Amino acid sequence: QVQLVESGGGLVQPGGSLRLSCAASGFTFNRDAMNWYRQAPGKERELVATISSVGGITKYSDSVKGRFTISRDNAKNTVYLQMNSLKPEDTAVYYCNYQRGSMGYWGKGTLVTVSS
């Protein structure tokens, strides 16, 4: 079955950096796009970044464009989210997502807290 396991979250000061990882299994990883979402307290889950199957196309929400970079290593079945210049408003649980048609698969998420 599909499994997505996020890691790399934690507490970081404003202006700092973190790299999130998502280890995927149970499907043919190199055939599909992958996504990172986040959900802040009291807010809806939002799409942060998307990467195509071989990594040639990436898309970002306006709120993270220029600060976050999504990448993937198909040999390791892993997708990454490099987050730089972090702001308090980036505080959220970050989720890895894989869509198979109308079915969405999610990891349990990793908490990122940006605070001084």
C-alpha cells in the first residue's frame, strides 16, 4: 500500500532554514508528480509546492515562491522541500501528498515551528 513518511520538521528561528523529506513506497514513484501541503493552526490545508515526475517542472504558492525549493530523488523514492528565509507565518504541519486520480494519499505530517 502507499506510504508517505515525512521528516525534518522542528523549531527554527525566523530567517532560518529547514529541509523536509518525504520517503515514499507502495507505488511507482518516478511516474507521478508529488506535492507538499501545509496546514497552519485554524486554517485550511494549502498547496505549497508541486514537482513533476522527473523533476523538470515545479510550481509554488505565491507565499513561498523564491524561498522554498521542491526537489526529488527518484533513485531514493524521496521528495524534499528546502525552506529558506523562514517566517513565523510558515509555522504549520507540512504534509507530503500523492494523487492517484481522485484518490489522495497523505503522510502524517511534520511540524515546523518558526519562532524566536
